[in-house]
Amino acid sequence: MSLGSAEPREAHSGAVVRTALRRFVISSIVAVLLLAAVSVYAADRLARAEALRDGTSQAQGLAGFVAGQVTPSLREGDTAAIERLDAFIEPQLRDGDLRHVKVWSSDGTVLWSDEDGIIGRSFTLAPDVRDLLGTDEVVAEVSDVDREENVAEQGAGQLLEVYVGARDGAGEDVLVEAYLSTEKLDENRMALLTGMLPLMVGGLLLFQLAVFPLALALARRIERGEQERSRLTRHALLASDLERRRIAQDLHDGVIQELAGLAYALPLIEADGGEGEDRNRKRRLTLERAHEVLLDSVAALRRLITDSYPPDLEAEGLGNALGDLASAAESDTLTVTIDVSANGALSGGSARLAYRVIREGLRNVTRHARAEHATIRVLHEGPEVVVQVEDDGVGLAAGGAPEGHIGLRLLADTISDVGGTVRTTPAPAGGTLLEARFPVDAVE
């Protein structure tokens, strides 16, 4: 089975990190742009509200005086009355933010304006403006001055338009309309922007710079997770392939061979040409041999089931599961001794790892060691679990498994992934000692 080279995997992991960082940077830029847009919008709304408050206050003060100058003679178009109001308004138009002023009667007639061309003309008042008649309330808005009565103001761009309800000297309802420059609005907007934008955007940028190392660390953690998952997947694939090959080999070399021999032997019972006691004896021996073969085959199949579907260690306990392993490994020439002193200290993951180590160790003992005795030990030494499989057989080379022992190499990789080690050394009394050490709380 091909596992691929390390370089493509490292390149893939690097691409994962770069992609994660690229997404972080892009999302940071989008966040900064959104915050800048929100800041501009908020500054505009605040500046507009402040300008409307200032314009309302100025228009109300102006309306009180202007309404008092509306006399019957002014309503009748008296030149002297018009000139008196002109003389009061002209300096304010020249020196301040005030651009235009109109005085309206209740029927929509312009009683006075700084633009002579519309005095005496009638226009339809907007509903919200008409509702001001008889009150001292105010309606203010930033307007494009594009209505019919804005003959004099059109082309001036946006102006702050304010309507104030008032009463003239005779107690009749009038409306005073004032148009003010939006220069103060623009000044307020710029002041707010220069105050808010650097603070908000700069704060976000500083925050992004502060969290960038965290994002980098997270991306690297993701990379390590991807590498770990890839390694575990490779181990699982190799283990699965190894188990299939082992099962096929065990079936072919064991059960199938025995049953095939039995299939050839049974017909010989009838074909045997002997007579009397000799014939009966041969039949009995053949049947006894067939019975032994069937029992051996059933035991072999049970071992295969145990190997391919390990027991529930949490329910059955490690000691019981190891007893089954030892019984399956024992034969007329091999005895197995079990010493499990760390059973109660093992978590589910560490118990499964211990079981895997012992299963692999016993496989090697039964297939390669030609041993007469094997000892299984599961010990608890501080923060570690120590698992040993020792035999008195022919022995293995010190320092590792011989060439071709893929099972031991996979086991070593698995134990290494959880922070443990696996080694094979000559046993003190001859034979081989397989020893694995890993954390008590290891998770497989």
C-alpha cells in the first residue's frame, strides 16, 4: 500500500496554514472597511442632528422678531414696512449662515421674502408644514430646495430648511421659513470623522495586530491536527490492510489446509478395502483425526474473530480479555503467565493500547519465537503504563523488529502518537522482551 511522500503532505499542511491566514487577513480588511463605513454613516447622522438643533435654535430666535414685524400694512404690500424688514434681515444674510427667509400666511401666500420676485405669490404648503400653523413648533430638514416655491434657492445645493410656527403683531398665524448654510454640518461631520474614525479603525487595527499571533498559532494547531489526522488515517489503513492479510494467511495456512486435508481423508473411510477389526480401527483413527482437525479449526476461527473484533475492555475488564488472549496463544508447547497490576488505573484508551501491545507480542511469540513460556505484564509506574511481553524463545535482534514485521512498526507509530515508546530487547533469561510505555490517560 502506498502512503505517499512526506513532501506533498507538508505542502498540503502549509497550504492549509496559508489559506487560514489569508482568510483571517481578508476578514480583517472587510471588518475595517465595514467599521469605516459605519463610522462615516454615524458621523453624518450625528453631524446632521447637531446642525438641525443649531438651525432650529437660530430659526426660532429669528422667527420671534420677524413675526412681530408682520403688520397689516406689510400684508397689504406697504413698501415702508417691507423695507423695514429688509433692513433687519439684510445684515444677517450678509454676515451669518442665514441664506434666505420667507414669511407665509395661513393660506400659503408669501407675505415677505428676501427675494422680491415671489412676494404675494401663493403655493401649496406641505402637510407637515401646514400643521405648524397655530403652534410654535419647528420642522427642520436638510433639503435639496427643489420644490416650486424654491425659485430663489434652486441651484444653491443642499440647504438647512427650517419652518417655525408663530403669530404676527395682530395675533394671526404665520410661518417663518429660514434657509441656512450646511457649512456647519460639513464642519461637524469632518470633526466627528477625524475624531471617531482614527480611534475606531485604529483600535480595530491594533486589535487585529494583537490577535494575529493567536490566529497564526491557531492555524498551526489546525496544521498539526491535519497532520495528526492524516497520520492516524494512514495507520488505520495500514492496520486494516495488515489485518486482512493476516486473516487471509491464517485461513489459508491453517483452517483451509486442515479442512482441505479432512475433505480428502473422509472419503477414504469408505474406500478402504480392509475388513473386520482392521477396517474399523482405521475408520476410528480417521474419525478421531477429523474430530481433532475440526476442534483446531474452530479454535483458529475463534482466534480470528477475537483478533478482528477486540472485546469491550470497559465492560469485560482488561484482565479477562488478556486471559482470553493467553488461552488462545497457549498450546502443548507454550504456556502463558499473566501479571496485571495496573488494571484499575487504566483509562479506556490506555487499556485498548495495552491490549494491542499484548496481542501483537503474543502473535510474534506464537509465530516466530518457538518459546516454551511467555509472560505478560501490565504495570503502573507513576504517570506511565508499562506493558511487557517476555518469552524464552530464539530471540529478536535488539533495537527493533526484524524486517517485515509491519505490525510492530505500526504499533510503535501508534504508541509514539500518544507520547509513548516501544522497544524490543533481548530478555534477561534469553528470548525477547517487548516493552511499551505510554501515559496512563492515553487516548487511542
